[in-house]
Amino acid sequence: MNTILVKLRRRLFGLQAVETNYVRRGFRGATPEVQARLEQIGAAFLGGYHAALEQDRPADLAAALKAVETDLRGFAFEGAAMGLALLDFLTPWRRTRISEFLRGAGHAHAYMVLVGAGWAWARLPVNARRAGQRLDPMLGWLAFDGWGFHEGFFRWPKYIAGQPPPERLKGFERRVFDQGFGRSLWFVNGGNVELIAQTISIFSPDRQADLWSGIGLAATYAGILSEASLDKLREKSGSFQPRLAQGAAFAAKARQRAGNSTDHTSRAAKILCGLSASDAARLTDEALENLPADSDAPAYEIWRRRIQDHFEQTRQLHKT
């Protein structure tokens, strides 16, 4: 790409490393190990975001992202998707970068790519429903998850007392926003189980299920919690254990699809789902079979419910 254009994009839209700094964001509760992990994730995200601004050729962008350490690579793809979604907005004559990315290098990382697109939606006066029509009708809902995560990560004090999602969001969009906002609470609270549970308890009961789903996803995809902490997390989720497990299963599937499974993902799946990571991922695939085409509920929600119902039934069996 033209060097001048690269410099201009970076100057206008680049983000400083301090933007994802644990202390700068005012996060709390983390051990030194978890704090370091959170900042590694932030650095990987920003690296991917800036790579998307600097590389116009898909092959060059893919090479830059694949150079990132395997465990952190998904976050780089997430950041790149934010950059591509931003560029799509800025160039209405070429709004195909995200869709092309999903057909190419981003296909295996579709979960993270769609979440990353939602980061851009949160920052731009974009018509989310129109933009969503260009995405996969099932997984495209994850962009609203990304919106929720963005708001929690950058503006958590605004929402921490139980304030509702942005008024721009309607209906089921608000539910998926809460799943993403729940993911952000794992970061905001530094993976501290007590703080996570206390924070969620402030929200109305009708929102807590989706928040716990997001916690399960974050703790399994991003987290490096010990077995003892994961046991405590499952206990603290109480009646929302099936939601926590559903989020964990989503994370296991996201990592399996991307080929970047980790020991900490396996550990979390075993404790939060009662399954191996591969079996948890398989469960999400099975839940996609024969989804009704004429339901009032979005297919994405039916998918989530099926997974949650599985874990609810398993939980009931363990009680008997």
C-alpha cells in the first residue's frame, strides 16, 4: 500500500497501546498472572487492528495475523476485523472487506471476526441491522456480542450499576449485547470469581443469564484460571450453570474451528461443561441440526437454548 496512505490511516485511526492497559482501564481484582494475560490479549488485538489498517492485500494481512502466537491469534483476528469493518464504513464504494475476510483467512476464526466487527459498530453511526444483512444469518448475531464487549471494556463504569444497553439496540439484539457485556466483565474484574459474581448480582434477574453465558465464554477462551477458581466460578453461577456451560461450549467450538485449542480451554470445558473441549464443541455442532425455519425466535437463540437445555438436563441428572 502507498506509504503515505498507511501513515494517514495509522495517524487518524490508530489506537495507543495504553488503551488496553489494565491500569488505564481501571480494571480490578486480577492476580499478576491474570493481569499480564489480559495485557497480552490487548496487545494481540491492537496488533491485528493496526495490521488491517496497514495491509490492503488479503495475503499480507493473513501473513501478519498468522505470525501471532497461536494461543493469542484469535484476538489478532478480532482486532483485524474491527479495522476492516471501520474501513468498510469509511469507503461505501467498497464495503466488502469483512465478507471477503470471512470467505478467506478469517473463515476459521469466524466467531472472533464477527465479534470484532461489532467493536466497530459500537464506535460508528452505523445502521447495524443493514450491516448485519451482509453477515451470516446465524453467526452474524455475534457482532452484537462484540458491541456489548466493547461497551464493557471501554465504558464499564457507565454500565456497572445495571444500566440498560444502548437505546439503538432493540429486541434480541439486547440479549446478545448482554452476552458480550458479560464477557467484558471477566476482563473488568480480572478473572476474580468473587467480583464477577458480585457484579452480575447487581443486574436484574432477566439479564443475568446472558451475562453468565458471556462469562463462560471468556473464562474458557481467554482465561487461564486454575481448577479451583473454575470450580468456584461454576458454584457461584448457581441456577445459571447451564448458561455458563453454554458459553464455555461456544468458546471450545471457536478454538476448535480455528485450530488453536489450548490446555486452559480444555481445563475450563471439563469443569464448566463436564465435557472434554472436543465433546463440548461437538455438542454445539449437534445443536445446529434441523433448526426450524419458521420460528419466531432467531435461529441463534434456538441454538443457544438447545445447548443450555442439554446442560440443564445433565444438571438435573446429577441432582438425582
